[in-house]
Amino acid sequence: MLDMFPYPSGAGLHVGHVEGYTGTDVYSRYMRMKGFEVLHPMGWDAFGLPAENYAIKNKIAPAESTRGNIDNFRRQIKAINMSYDWEREIDSSDPSYYVWTQRVFILLWQQGLAYKKKAPANWCPSCQTVLANEQVVEGRCERCDTEVVQKDLEQWFFKITDYADRLIDGLDQIDWPKSTKLMQKNWIGRKVGAKIKFGEIDVFTTKPETILGATFVVVAPEHEFAKKCAKNNLEVEKYVKLSQKETNFSREKNIVKTGVFGGESVAHPLTGEKLPVWVADYVLAGTGTGAIMGVPESDERDREFAKAFGLPIKKYELYDKPLGEKMVTYHLRDWLVSRQRYWGAPIPMIYCDKHGWNPVPESQLPVLLPTDVDFKPTGQSPIALSNSFQKDVVCPVCGAQAKREVDTMDTFVDSSWYFLRFCDPKNTKQAWSVAEAAKWMPVDLYVGGAEHTVLHLMYSRFLYKVFYDLKMIDPKGGDEPFIKLRHQGTILGEDSRKMSKRWGNVINPDDIVAKFGADTLRMYEMFMGPFEATKPWSMAGVEGVHRFVGRIERLFDKVPPISSGVQLRQIDKLVKKVGQDIEEMSFNTAIATMMETLNVMAKSETLAFGVWEKFVLVLAPFAPNLADKLWGKMGKKGSVHKQNWPEYDESKARDEKVMVAVQINGRTREVVEEEEGLEGKVVKMDKIRKYIDGKKYKVIYVPGKVINLVVQ
Ligand code: ANZ
């Protein structure tokens, strides 16, 4: 039972965290009561920019502020009585953890899955670091919302594109929200099509059958052919230069199509007609071959372009013979993992003029983060300015003086394997042993925010598949890390706006615990609405749940369990319903049933032991403190949380059916189950209609017994 481990921010725990964590905690406690061994761990995704920015502002070392934040988070979580196995707590910024992140990096390098290359990268001018494509949202930095620019930089990449097909195909094997799967699929963006020669230009198309409608060819500004045209055409040269500044986002979204005629033409492969070659930035260099055939009759982007530049639009017939060569293209790019920032795991690589890049030798790991650094971002990694960091560094191959990599790893590397460390957190010989991981992996239920649909969840799947291929994972469990995934819904402020300091509508879980206790906080968050729905906070709702929690104990004291007390069939229904609801993560309906049941119990003069016993047991996963207290009051030994989930009597749990006779002039013609609006339904039944159609009749209904139709 895995929660996405939190980033321990200075703001402390959020009620949104509490929602997800309570959901998995209820589920974990329930599964333990059902006799399962449950691993329910917690730790800290502790590296990252905010701690570093905080350090810059307040002159506190990130290690120190992070430690304080972690202590606060742990205290807050413990106050809500989450049943985590604290023996397994991990901190991704601790050398005992990041030494393994560094070994993961080296492992990937040894497999040819990590490489350094100069490439146009997304650069955030405000954070002064590169960003992965996944961290650029609508052309802006996901963190600070600054417009991202393109910069040619030497960067480290993981070859996630090698796994593109498996990352798509694996989605069929897992129980995840549909929308999350779709987002991953679209992000990977596999397109199957054909590569077709138009003269010397290979175009890529997913619709080769439209070839007879092609009236022009367009190449991306980065395409070799565009560069060739630019050599003897000033206008093309200008256009190519200008488009270098633009990000793919603004290019894809560009509504007004721009472009220039390249000054050359190529022959249509079927008709031999001369087609003009244009250079335009709506064609992307990284997709397909970076060149297209323009079919303005059928393709909207091509039509816009043709209209803008007066190119012919031609009606045509579909071509039904095979054409060109099969080609598959992807939107997914390799994962850019290096960051020019301080607070991350140093990339464990050494550069020698003669031998290039090599991993830091095993005996010298971990490469510790130096502490003699100035945090101010300068565009290069702050570690570059450390005096100690490059001291006595030699090439692992020849022993000559060499230099360490000064970039750190993106924090998404830390979080893309942490669940495996939870399986074996104290292991000093391996990051995890195959046997320990096999006990728990794959994760049965993973709960976390929907904002991680592409980044974290795709990176984790990628690395897990690499580990699987290297036999670091028991093959019996398959190559998907998370079998079932659910996202807790966003909790809005009382004003239905996103909780934010700006609106002053942030609810601090500490305040709720102090005023109402942890049980009320847990119960309220599970009762607010469907687990995955977006829902506003309501203090009136908290108070309502608090009254319910109080009423349980008051009723217990007023009508305590006695051996001669009344048995209630509702209690068997409750046990059945709450068990089913927890398994479906329908926590709010489970609590609603507890409320209904308590109302029935309150009407009874006396209550049997069995009634209270079962009520307290089903309450235990939701309100662990009160359940334990009542368990004690019942004179039971030991904790309620060590008990088995109660059995229920199926015959009692089932809804009673009441049968009603349908009579025509006193003779029974049919027997039906009683339900709402029965009188209206009966007169529409074929068997009955033949007696009453076209006749006058009167209905006499004796609920629970008979409907008599008196026909004249
Ligand atoms: C001719 C054609 C006719 C196309 C037609 C589409 C519709 P979708 O369709 O979104 O999956 N394309 C190919 N390479 C491109 C590039 N580098 N940059 C921008 N667009 C590119 O995407 C596949 C289509 O996108 C391809 O099929 C191609 O246009 C265009 F009625 O070729 B098509």
C-alpha cells in the first residue's frame, strides 16, 4: 500500500496529503484485519529546488532546513495515527539513499542507457536550470511559470525512448484511471506511418493514401534541406535563424502559419509533377522525418498554410496501393536528467581529456554533496564553485588529473525507484535484494495526485522495466511496478477556490487535530465525497462528522453492550457493506452506512455484545483512536487493530425481499417483488394488461401483501 512520498516543504502537511494517506491507511488497516501482511511505508522526497531557493533567501543550508521540515512532517503524520512502518522510513537526500541513486545512474550508463550530448534544451531563465520536456507546461516552467527558452547545452540523458513501445503496451496490463493512461499514451505519442521519397526529401505521413492530393512539400527549419536552401537565399536564412528561438510548444500552437518558399522544387513520386518546397515551423524537426507532403484538401494545418501562401488546393482520389517504407515516430524524447542546481544527488561521473566520461569507482561512492558552496544560481551548477569537490580527482582509467561532473540529478530520478528501497531499506550490499522486493512488488495499490501522471509515473515504469530486464526484479511479478493506481481528488478551500496563501483559505491539519482530534479529521476527509472527486472543504461538515464521532461514544455509554441485548440484522449489513466499500475505495458510502446503522442502534432499548463488537471493528480502520478506546471499554484484551475483520451472516446481510400478490378481482395472477412505485408498474405488465386494457378498474393496494385490481 504505497503513498507517493511527499516533498517535505516548509509549509507542512496539507489536507490533500491527509486525504490520500487516510485512504491507503484505511485500506491497509482493513487488509491487515483480513489477515494480509501489509507494507505501508513513508519517506521523504527531500531533494529539490524549493529547499535550495530557501537557502538562497535565508542563508540556511538546504540539508538543515530539510531536516527541520522532515521532523515537522513526521510529527504531523504521526498525529493522524497513520499505520506506517517507520522502521522503513527513507530520505532521498541522505547519502545512505542517494548512494543508490548514484549507482542506478552508473548502472544505466553501463547499459548504454545514459549518455551526455549537446542538444537544444529547455532553459528556465528564472530557475537558471534546464528542464525535462515533461517539466515544461504550455511553454512555461512547471515550477515558476517563467517562459522557457531553448539553449544548446551539454546534458545527461536517460534513453527512455528505447522503452517507448513497452511503455505504451504495458498500459493494457494495469488498473489505472483511464485518463492517466491516455495522457501517458499521448505523451509517448506513437505514430505509425510511411516514409515516402519526394525527390531527395523523405516525408513522413500517417495517411499515405492521400498522396494524390499533395500540392507542396514542407520541411522543418532545422531540416538539412532548409539549411541547403538558406545558403543561397537570404530570406530562408533569416527564417531559419528566427525559428531557432521558438519552443516546440509555441510552434505547435502557432495559429498564424509562417513560412518561406525554399526556392526549389521536388518531383511528386507518382505524377512526376514539380512541387514547391517550403520551409515552415509548423513542421517539427523531431517528428517523423521533419518533412511532410502538404495535402491541403484533407489536412487542416496544410489547408491553413496553403490559404496563407496561395498554394493550390486539389481534389483527388484515394490511392490504395502500398507506398514507401513503414516508419514509426514518437513524441517522447530521451529523459534529460542533469540539473545545474545544488540540492540533488551529484552525478557520479568523471571526465578525462583522454578517456572521456567514466563512472566514479565503486570504492569512492557516494559522491557527497560538498558543503563549501555559494548557492546563488549563476547558470552553472553551484557545485562548480566548491574548492573541495574537484580535489584529487583522477581518471578511473589512467589516473591522470580529471574533473567531476558538477551537475546534479533531477529529483525525479530519486523518486523513480524509491518504492524498491522501501522493500529493503537497511540493505547495505544492494539497493534491494530480489527476494525482499519479490515479497512486496509489484505495488498492489498506489495513491497520489493526478499531477504526476506523466513525469513520475512514466519514469518509474521505465526504470522498473530496466531493472526487470537486468533480472533485478523477480520475473513472476511482471515488469509493471504499480498494479492499481488511484488519484485522490483535489480538496478546495471553503470558497471553492484552490487552497492558497493568497486566498487565505488554507486549512492546516494541525488545527483540525487540535480542535477535533485525529479521528474526526480522518473521518471527515473520507466522508467529504467520492475519493477521486474534487471537493471543497467545509467546517460545518467537519463539525457534523465530529458530532457523529461523539454520538458513537455517547450511545455506547447509554446503551452499552449486554449479553442479553438485542441483535440487529443491520449490523451484518454494515460489515458486508463497509468491507465492499473499502475494497472499492468508496469510503464516503462506508461512513454513511455507519451513520445509518448508528441511527437504527439508537432506537433499540438494549444492544447485544455482538452488535457493538462488529460496529467497533468496522470503525477501527477509519477512527483508530475511538475504536481502540471502545474496545477497551468492552473489557477486551489487546488492541482492536490486532483483531480479525468480523464475519457476517449472509442471510441477514442480504436485503429482505417482500413479495406482493397481484390480483384481478381477488384472483392471484402474478407475484412480484415490492418496490417503489409498484402500482404504476403492475398495470403496465403484459400479463396484467390483458385483463384491464380498455376497461375501468380500481386499485386497492395493501403494502407488503397484495395489489388488487377491481375491474368493472
Ligand atoms: C499527409 C496527411 C494527410 C497527413 C492528411 C495527415 C492528414 P497525426 O495525423 O496528428 O497523427 N506530419 C508528419 N511529420 C510531421 C512533422 N515533422 N511536423 C508536423 N507534422 C508532421 O500526425 C501525422 C501527420 O502529421 C502526418 O500525416 C503528416 O501529415 C504530419 F489528410 O501526411 B500527414
